[in-house]
Amino acid sequence: MNTKVQANIAELKRILCCSSLLKHKIKKKIVRKLPLRLLYRLGILFMPYEAEMCLTSRCNLKCKMCGFRKSDRLFKMKDMDLEENKEVIKKISKFNPSVRLIGAGEPLLYKDIIPVLECLKDNGLVVTLVTNGTSLEGFAENIFNLKIYSVNISLDGTEEVHDSIRGVRGSYSQAINGLRKISELKREKGSVFPELRVNCTISNLNFECIDKFTDEIVKEDIDRLNFFHIFFTTKSAANAHNTRMNRDLKALATDDASNYKIDIATLQSNIDYIKTKYKHMNIIFQPDINGESLTRYYRNPDEDIINRERCIIPWTKMYILPDASVIPMYMCVDCALGNIKNNDATGVWDGKRFNQFRKELINRRGFSICSRCCGLFAK
């Protein structure tokens, strides 16, 4: 057995044993099949199997479809210092979730991003970094050496389209350079980690070019390509929600009606092209909808295409903002359900405000803002 193969096996064993990646995947599959709402009514609440940390609300791009900028509260938040984030990590590590560094800002803009990644790894946690990729090349060696589980790079189409959507010329080439740098390091060292994944959000701004984009990006050394139909909250859904609910559970409209301009026939044709030509590749559409469901998704956005009661996010994931406040979800209600900066993470997860939110969600069988939320379609 050659040295590279031995190194890969050793690395896989380390990931599986120390950070419990296999245990996490098994737990995730089991928990998602459980009647979580029924168990909750019986007083049984599992600890979250995943935590999403937003280290900063600062971003270096101006994405046209970004809904996060509509939250004034979020964008006024200051970053916590390294020691405060280390304390947060220490608290959540007690229930051993996988951790995704993601959110309203760009994680690589956080000044102590590498020490944070080191702290997460030192606590034995499975780590995924979601980035716009503009700063990735400069951090590539550090990220590779840490052997985090995956790096997800957000790209919105071919170079011209991507740069137009992101509002910064050269952002596409910067992201590709970062991707290639990590890919090069993986080949040189014979490593399978980190996995390289590309995320593409489908919107009215790029639906016409996702076929060409796929033809280009599959030439890169990536492990998976994820397409997400844009998630949004219409003004009518937000208004209906805010009329029924108290101010603590206020929702924000994130849709400007531009998504109705998508030509469904063109989008369907491009989806069919990708699925047919690259059927043997790891390409995922979320939600995976076609035909009538695809039409209804964009033409009748307040109508359900899936049961709103399917959402299990408040029973499985913890979303942590830059000030350590915990929210139901980034694209959900604009309120904090607790803060783990000065409190125990378990106490927040099973606290009064979080449980009040869960009970409202159960009693109302979902909210009017849920119909196009990624929580319903998460896999």
C-alpha cells in the first residue's frame, strides 16, 4: 500500500473517530425520520445535530438577491472577539453538533477565522465552511491543513453573470482561483478533505445560464454541485404573518416580486439538460421540483407545494448570530430566542422562548411565511 493511500485511510479514520462524522450522518438520518413534533408533545426534545454559526454580518459583495440586508438588527451587530467565540464553541461542543460557518456575512472576513476553525477542530467537531470564495485563495493552505470536512463555494452562474449578480467584477475568478488552490493541495498531498462543493442559487438573474454554468464548473475538481431554487418571503405572506403574530415573532419580506419573471419553460429545459447530461455526477436540486410544482413555486409563491408541518429545523438545528443570539432560522422570523454568550446552550435550546416558538409553530401548523423557506425542503 503506497504512502498516499495510507495517509488517506489514516485521515478517514481520524475524521470518523475523532469528529464523529459517521455518527453524525447516522444520527441525522435517524432523527429526521422520528415523529419529532409528537415526541416534543410528550416532553422529549433532542439536542440539535447541527449548529450554524454566523461569525460576522460584514460582507464584501453586493448580491442583488440577498435577503439578509433587509434586517437592520442583523447588520448592526458587532463581531464577538476570539475568546468569546471560543466560549460559544466550548458550550455547543457538549452536544457534538456538526458546525457550518455560514450566514449573513462572509466568514473569511472575520479577523480570527483560522483560530476559530482550529478551536472547532480541537473540540472534535465536523466543520463546513460556506464562502463567497473571494478571499479563499489566501486562506487555502490554512484551511487545507486543518482538514475540515467541506468548503462550499457560492457561485451564481458563468463569470459575467456571477459578477453582475454579486456586484463586484472579478469575484468569480477569485473564487475559482481559491477552489483550484485547495484542489491543487489535495492532489499534491493525496487528501480527500476538504470536500469541494459549489452552491448555486437559481433566480430570475441566472436561470437562463445554469446549463452553460454547469458545463463549465464540472470541469473543475469539485465533489458536488448544489442548485437551490431561491428561498424567499413575499410581502403578502409577511403581512399575513405579522397581523396574526405578536411583535416578538415578526417576519421580514425578502422578495421583490422579480422571481415571477422567470420563464418556467426555459428553466425546466435547463434543469432537464443538466439532469440528463450529468446524471452520473453528484448534482443536487433543492427542492427537486419539476412541471406543475416548478410553475407553482414561482407563479404562486404563497401556495404550499409541500406540507408546512414538515419543518423540523427548530428541533434539529441551532442558528447562532454574531452576538451569540440564537434564532429559529436565518430566513425565518426576525427575533432572538436566547443568547448563549452568557447562558448555557442547553438552557437556550430548551428555554422558554424557544419552546414558545415551537408551540406556536405546532399549534398554527406552520406559518404563512413557511411556503418558500429552505427549512421545508432541507435534506
